[in-house]
Amino acid sequence: QQTAALRELSQTANGELAGKQKLMLEQYVQAAYFERVLHRANLRLRDMTQGRYEMYRRKTAENNRSQSGLDIDVMDYYTGKRRSVKTLSGGESFLGALALALGMSDVIQSYAGGTVFFDEGFGTLDGAALEQAIGVLVRLSGGNRLIGIISHVAELKDRINRQIVVRRGASGSTAEICIGG
């Protein structure tokens, strides 16, 4: 009797119950934190996409043989349909990834204090999306948050007044700290 109960508890914790959703205890805990990240990320994503997109955690697997809990769907309010985040264009995917990184930063900061954010990929954005992303980052940098951006995009470099510029040279790379007004 006790052995059967322990076996069932083990199968539940490991996501191995026959005919049930495959969600291990570790994934369940990750999903709980992921919900918080998505909530914060959606605040940013709605701002960057003028309310077009919102991300959701897919709570069920495609079938009972695969694990579930950490896949993302996106609600497209222009079409009124929910779909896989994998269907977003390159620029839209970048905005989603940026929103997720900022959401994760928000959640981590709420537990551990200040954080640093680095990202790349601004070159995939069209002019309007780049302006939206820059606007979000500028507003965030006004608080007690240090934001690091790795980019070659001229429009972005022109808007950031404190920079570490790395230049490649014949004898190696050099770094220069530039503080603008």
C-alpha cells in the first residue's frame, strides 16, 4: 500500500502518470516563475507593438507523450487569433525576446536587486519597431537600472549618451568610454 502511494507520488513529481499531462515538478516550479516573467514581459511587448501582441504560456502539450509548460503562444489582436510565437517575423521575434529579457530582469530585480541587461539584434528591426524598443530602454534607464546594449545600429548608438566603444585594430581591439550630454 505504502509502496504504491510512493510510486504514484514519484510518477506525479516526474510527470510520468499514464494518460496525464507530462509536467515534472521542476517544470511546474519553472512555469510559476515563467508566468511572472511573461506578465512583466507583456507590459513591455504591448508598449513596443502598440497593443498588437501578448504572450501566453502554453499550458498543455500537443499530446500526452510530450512534456509541457514552457512553450509560448502569442495573441495577435490584429487578427484576433492565438498562435505559436515561432510564427512571428524576425523583427517581431526580436521584440518578443527583448520583452522577455526585460520581464526576466524585472522578476530577478524584484528578488535580488539591480541587474544588467545585454542584448543584440537591433539590426533586425524596422524604423518604427526600433523607435519603440529605444523608447522602452530609455524609460527603463531613467530608474535605478543599468542597461547594457551591444549593437552596431547607428540610430541606437546616436541615442545612447554613455557608451563603451570597442574598435578593432591591426594590433588588437581598443575600448573607449564615451560620455555624451
